Amino acid sequence: MKVYENTYLLISFFEKENLLEMEWLPKTKNMSIEEYKENSMLFLRFCKQFRPKYLISDLRNLFFPISPEVQDWVHENIFSELLAGYLHKLAALMSTEFITQLSIEQMIDENNLAQQFTTFFDDKEKARKWLLEQ
């Protein structure tokens, strides 16, 4: 069920599976650093509200290159909260934009805790199946 949508972000929560799905939208091509941070904090707010066990982060339409400074901000403000205890698995659907993909992989690789929770996929159904298998 969709719980939030704006120009850059779509968030859905599936209560039965305890699964939160976050999807970046194509207009991220025009997103500023502040808008990226604001939307990331919106996403975190829904994570805190629903406390999902599973998360799909759909980055396929994220066209915003995440600079090293913004990566540091994500580590301090998003990952530290997101990986605080309730999340068991994170499936990331990777961006097709090379620079964005590289920055996301770098961001995950530099966070040992995030590495333990995250697996990358190119297909949403495969990601969902992996998340929900026991």
C-alpha cells in the first residue's frame, strides 16, 4: 500500500510481510543535495514509523550522483538509524546510471553493518522473494 509519494520518492508499506519499499523516481535527475537529504529523512521517518523487518530500496531511477560528502551524511544520519535493530534484510535494486551505481556501492562497502544486511538485485520479484524466504 502506497503511504507517500512526491516528485522524487514513492514509499509503500506491506503490513502482512512487514516490508517497506522505497523507490526513487526519474525526476531525481534534477534533484539538489538538499532535496536528496530531505527525501532521505522522509524515508527514514517512515522506517521509524513502521519499523519494517524487510526493506526494498529501488534505486533503478536514482540519477543523483552521491558525492563522498553526502555519502558521509548518509552514514551518519540514515544508516546509523536504519540499522539500529529492527531491520533484518535490505534488498537494493541498483541504478543503471554508472556514477550513481558506483557511489551507492561505495557507500554500502564502506559501512560494515550495511554490508551484512544488503544484497543487490536487478529484479524486484527476485529481491522480494529473497527478503521473504525464511
